[in-house]
Amino acid sequence: MSAKKFFISALVGTTLAATTVQAKTLVAYFTLTGNTQHAAEIIAQKAGADLYQIELITPYPSDYKEQIALAKKELSEGTLPLIKDLPANLDEYDIIFVGSPVWWGTIATPVRTFLASGALKGKTVIPFVTHGSGGPDKSFTDTKELCKDCKVRTDGWSGYNNLTPGLESWTQKMLEEVQK
Ligand SMILES: Cc1cc2nc3c(=O)[nH]c(=O)nc-3n(C[C@H](O)[C@H](O)[C@H](O)COP(=O)(O)O)c2cc1C
């Protein structure tokens, strides 16, 4: 290769490298029994993303009936439970996958706190949920409702308990679409 050709090729290489920088991605999730965490880990692996677990300052009681009663009370009263500190570098992320278990047909209250915090303003939010026999129900539309300043996808992923069919291909599809 001539010196001139080499120079042009190096220049083109530099330009390409600069334009193919990937958007920084975070997978944020809340879990009580591990199902949503399992899905979150698969998404993070596929997307090369960082993981952030949404945690309550005061955890739910360990007794299942008490958990259910408290969660139901929070949802019906519209209470947003306090969560631990958000990631200090949250501003750096462009795309945030947000995972929740389905509670009474919608997203869990700690996830509502996260979405309503205002910290996701302007970001692309891609929801995913795990559920029992009821399915995702209002989870995705409620995510959009709660995160008014975000660009929320309402074609989220949902899976039954810890089963994850199609999760990797859905993750790939979402990443391609939002980075177009
Ligand atoms: C308080 C509570 C409410 C729930 N409500 C629903 C529901 O409305 N519909 C549904 O399909 N599953 C419901 N489930 C089942 C969970 O969504 C499901 O088991 C989920 O995978 C749990 O995720 P996790 O292990 O990440 O906490 C509920 C579970 C709990 C604890």
C-alpha cells in the first residue's frame, strides 16, 4: 500500500471508530424472590450493560403474607417507598432497561419510586417484567405514565416467573431499534 493510501485508510478507520461508540446502557431492577434479577442478568450480559439493584431503605418483611399486605397497601394508597441511593453516575447512561415483578397487575412500588424520581429525564427506558399467572397487564403503560419525561418503550418483555423465552433476541432487537 502506498503511503498516501495508508494515510487515507487510517483516517477512515479513525472516523468509523468514532461513530460506532455504543450508547451506555444500565439494567436497573427490583426483585423479591430472584426472578426479575435472573432476567436482568441475562439482559445485562447480552447488552454489555451495568447492573443496578433497586433496594428499599426498609426492606419488606420476610413473611410472605405481610409482604403482600404491605405492597398492596402501598399501591392502593399511592405510597412510594424510599429506596437506597441511585448510582452516582446515572447521568452517563443513555438507555435504561427497568425490571420489575408484576404486583397486582402493575409494576412494584420500589420501581415506581425509581421511575418517578426524575433522575431518568430524557433517557430511553425499556421495561421488562416477570409475573405469575396474570401476565404483564398494565406494567408497560404504567411505566410510561410514571416516567413522563422519559422515552419509554411500551413493547417491553415479560416472562413467567423465572422463565426467559426470547429474552436475548428481544434485548438485541431493542438495542438495535433505539440506537438507530
Ligand atoms: C405482592 C405480590 C403481588 C403479585 N401480583 C401479581 C399479579 O398481579 N400478577 C401476576 O401475574 N403475578 C403476580 N405476582 C407474582 C410475581 O409477579 C412473580 O412471581 C414474579 O416473577 C416475582 O418476581 P421476583 O422474584 O423478582 O420478586 C405477585 C407477587 C407478589 C409478591
